[in-house]
Amino acid sequence: MGQADLRFGGSSGVAVAKSKAPTVDEAVAELVAQLPSDELALVLVFLSPRYDPHRFIAEITTHFADTPVCGCTTAGELAPDGWDENSVVAMTFSQADFNAVVRPILNLANFQVEDGRRIGSELRHELLRTTSEVGGRNPFGLVLIDGMCRREEAVMSALYASLDNIPIVGGSAGDGLRFERTWVFFDGKAHTDAALLILLNTSLPFRVFKCDNFEPTAQKLVVTEADIEQRVVKELNAEPAAAEYSRAVGIIDAKLDPFSFASHPVLVRVGGSYYARSIQRVDPDGSLRFFCAIDEGMVLTTATSCSLVGATRDAFAETRDQIGDVSLYIGFECLLRRLDAEQHQLSREMSELYRQNRVVGFHTYGEQFGSMHVNQTFTGVAIGRRPT
């Protein structure tokens, strides 16, 4: 695919490229050849775990020496030509249309709420200082976070509270289907047990969005025993968790696997809205390990599935109604949505829908939206076009 096919730049100030080259050196060379290198506010990269993350981020950073280069590893890539795997997607943001400031949050194992609030407040004031001379710009934020850290809820709650209603979205870094170790990229290095807060000011129209395709049922599951720190549910309704979950969703005779969990999420109600709490795997003792925080006494609701393609198409249409023509969507989509689409033979249709709407991003181990960490969701920010 040629350079012209991969760029969405021009009226949006964002240029996009992809490589499936077999080595780090070749992939970096392909990306650099396709992307602008001057007068950039930010470079974002979403990297398949097939590549060495340390070598990749060190190599590509040398080509953008005066620009922050950020990103993370993935569970699949949302590329300019649709869903992909074993690739790297990169995008650049022009200084003409964006200002950007970035702050890493390291050592998440010892993260404190006050640390997150301080970092968010400091970065918000830094963004205001860097754009004080530029009029007509509005901010939004992106959060990339280690997908194995189990600290997303605390981080998002603290950051959101400190940002004075700046809308934020993001994704938890992935590791394919291995669930071993994920990485975020900053300052030429790959970090684990870490997160990135990126704030951008832009003169372009934009809208953050959230899309899912589930409706709650009347079936309730109460968490009656859990290891909260490890996100492991041992009992539901005072019964062994896996057996009770299987009974509730009607798959007693089927083996529980990622496809089962993708098709049958459970929901939690927060502030009048329902959010998915997806299951990562069943442990040998019959416990269920979740992607999101859980707690004893939490009431989970089983869900029925609506049209995945239809709900996503509606989300794109709603965004266009609000901001007009969209130049691209920066998207963070749960790995389980991809698995659900594969199970129902919808992968090709979904991939084509994303290609048509110019979605770039990655498949995640969880999504961030406002103060929430969610699952089985498609979140992101739609960037409009520069007025003619």
C-alpha cells in the first residue's frame, strides 16, 4: 500500500502509516518514509507484540528527535486498511493544528490517588501555558496504560478529577492473547507498570465517543466471594463462580473460553448507565478472572447482544451529525469485541466498516472513557476537518 493511501493528513493535520515489515529496522524505515518529520506536536505508535518493544521505540525515537514519541503494545491493530495483526500503526500530529504535552506515570504498583491528581493538574496547567498565545483551541486527553497492571480504575478516577472536565479516552496496552506483559512507550524507552497521560489542544472539531452493543437482562449475579486485588471472583450467588456464570448465561454444556466471554459479558450499573465487566479467563479452581475491578457485594447483570455492526455504524453516524465530516477516528477497541466478531463471522464486515470510516488505533485489554475503565467497548476521539 502506497504512501498516498495511508495518509489522512491535509485538512486534519494527522498523518497515518502502517508497516508489516518483518524486522524492527525495516518497519521503522517504512514508517519514517511515509510520515512527515517536521513541525510535529506528537507521534503515536501502536505496536504488535511480535516486535521487540525496546528496540522499536529506541529506533523510531531517533527519527523524531524533537517530538514526543508515545505509544504502546497491542492485542491487534486498527490500521488505515482495517483490522490487522502483526503490524505497527503510527500517526503524527502537526503543530499547525495541535499542541501536546505528555507525562508518564511510573510504578503503578504503588500508585496513590493524590499522585494522579497532582500529575493531571500539573499537566493541565502546562498545556494552558503552552497554548496561552493561541486562540480558539480546545483540549482532550488520551490515556495509555499497562494492560496487566490492575490499576486502571484508580488511575482514571484520579486523573479525571484533576482535569477540569477535559474529556479523556484511552486504552489498556495488549500482548496479543498471551496476557503476560504489556508495554507503554515514552522518551525512547518501553515501560511496564506504567501509564501515559497525553493532553492535546486543537483548533479542529472533535468528539469523544463510546460504543457497545449490549442490553441488560433481568438476570442478576452477586459477587459473594472475591480476591479484589487480583480481580478474581470465587463465588457468584454463593455458588462456584464459573458454574453459576455458565448457568446464568445458558452455556452449561460448553467449555468456557475467550469466545464464550466475548459473547456473554456481564454488566455493572454506575450512575444510571451500564458498563461491561468482561471476564479474562476461568482458573483451574473454577474462579473467574476479570479485566476490570470487582468487589464483594457487586451486582452483575447478564446481557443480551445487539447488532455489533449496526451499533458501530450508528456511532459513526451520530458523530458525523455532531461535528460534520470526520477526517479520522483514533480508536481503542476491546479485544473481546474482535473475538466476538470472529466467532459470528463478522470480522470482514467490521474491518471494512473501520476502513471506510478511517479508524486508527489498537485492540485493547480494556478501554478508558472519562473517569471509567470499561470492557467490551469501542472508545476514542473523532477528529473533524479544518474549515475551508
